[in-house]
Amino acid sequence: MGAVRAGARAGNLFLSFPQAPSSRMPTERSLYSSLYLPQAGLLLASGTTLFCTSFYYQALSGDPSAQTLAPVGGSLLLLGWLALAL
């Protein structure tokens, strides 16, 4: 308690607060905490491919028929983010 007051009187705010506990190294499980990590990667990659390719194809060819793939790709992206969160 005396060290806290001495730090506060000296104007040093860092000495007036208790020291934070040292953090431990993360475990293997905490680094990969998502249960569906491989599925999330596949969903995100395929969703990005379908979503972006449909717009690239339309921009380069002028054919709007590939636009129907954009909502499918967007849905796969949403599912991929959901799988990553789980």
C-alpha cells in the first residue's frame, strides 16, 4: 500500500497500479479453437472464388449469365465465417 501511494505522489501512474500477471504461452488447443477450421477454410475459399469470378467473368465478357453464382458465393462466405466462429 505504501508503494502505491509513493508512486501516485511522484506523479507516475504506472507505479500506482498493481502489476499485471505474466501471461502464459498459448496451448495448442487455444491456437486452433475452431472445431470446423478445415471446413471454414474450404467454404471461405470456394465462396470467394464463386463470388469474385462471377463478377470478373461479367466484366470481361459482358455476359451476365454468371451473375447467378454471386449469391451462392456470398452464402458460402457467410457459412465459412460462421464455421470459423464455432
